[in-house]
Amino acid sequence: MKTLNDQAVEAAEFLHRAFASWQEPAAFVQVGTGFDIGGLLDEELGAIELSALPNLPATPSPAGHPLRLLLGRCGDRPVLVAHGRRHLYEGFGPLPCVLPLCAAVLSGARQAFLLCAAGAVNPLYAPGATMLVTDHINNLGASPLVGPAGLGPTGFVAMGEAYSQALIADFVNTAAGMGFAPRLGVYQANLGPQFETPMEVEAARRNGADVVGMSLVLETIAARALGCEVLGLAVVGNMAAGYGQRPLAHEEVLTTVRDACGPIMRALNRCCQAA
């Protein structure tokens, strides 16, 4: 039986062949629902479908993600970008959620910038706000380290600093120079795909969460197992159930997140140049 690490090695070897202008990436960037990556890369060197990676499903994304892998540069630093992600709620297990990241790290990336949409539990976080993740709550009932994963020397990975304080400080300082100030907070990952009920939102609030979403956490666990630093960034796409006046709609999340992307991508470009 192949371990997750075995399959990640296969995927990493495939990347080297798939890009004619392959360069070892200094960083890996993954963006989720609604994100427009315009302004992130200074130069695009190539692109492939995410489903081209060995061991990934070829079905369309239920969330409407483009599901593409791009190799490019931020300044003179090679960066691998996953435009879209797989979610645990799709029913394929944790592997498709983390395989692109694992392949990137095994190919040389030492920093991972993981971006997602989220619903605000904290009433002070309005739609369109940017939040840097300082910690997470794993309410998915899953981990990529369960079973024969083989990622890193041990499955007992320390998660005391799951999200790099140095990367958070770098992004905050970069954003300040561009005139915007991201918030800091805790992300709770729920399985989905349905949005949370008002009482589930209340439970998340009591857990200490500021936002809720359906991704990010599995990728972070895998990255830390492989010794990769992580910056987690969530854009508030909506107020979670019980805080808004209208029923939640996926289309509104897409629009809100897309409209917030410009300054985020410019700041991320600067951070990747320092990777």
C-alpha cells in the first residue's frame, strides 16, 4: 500500500516533467473560493490542470475552483501556485486536499501561503475583511497523518506554532506599507459543504473561533509534518448564520472575496520575494 509520502514523491517527480521551464519553487501558494490571483505573479512560466497530478480526481470542483497549478516568479523567486483546492466534503479523503502542497514541499518549497474564504463568527469581522490565522480548531474529524502517511519523521507533529509568527509579522508589515491592516484570529474548519447552523456558529464562538471555513487545516498539518512554514490567510466572505440578516449564498461569497483580492495579492507578491 502506497503511503501519502510515496504518492507525494510521485507527484513531485511529475511536476519536474510537466513544466518545460521547471524551477525549484521557493514558496507554495494556494488560493480557494473566489480568489483572483491577478497581481501575485510577476511572470508566469507555465500552467497545468491540477487533476494532471498523479492520484488526484478529475471531477470538477463543487465550489467552482479553477483547479490549476501555475509556476511563476515573484521578483526572481520561483513560486508554485495552486489556483483552487480539493475539499474533504468531496468524499475523496484527505489525500487530494494535501497532495499539491506535499508535492511542492518535496520539490523545494519551504514556505506555504494558504488562502481561503471564511464566514465570520466574530461580529467585528465584516465581509471583505482579511484575517491572518494565528491558530486553528480542527473540527473536520480527519488528519492527513492518520494511517500510513509517512510524512516527516513522526506523525506526532508539534502544532504549538502551526502558523509562523515570522511570516505573520512579515505580512503585517508589508500590508502596513500598502495602507491596509489585516486582523488576526482563530480559524475553525468544519466539514461542510452545508453552511453552519446558528447553534454551530455559537459553538464555534465559544470554542474561541473568529471565523469558520471548510479547508486550510489539513494542508497546514501536512506542511508542518514536512517542516514547512505556514501563513494562513482568510478573507471573510460572509457573516456566519445568526449574524447576518439574509440567508447565506455561495455567489455572494465569491463576489466578496474577489473584490478583496487586489491588495492581498500585491502584499503576497512581496512576501514571496523574501521566501
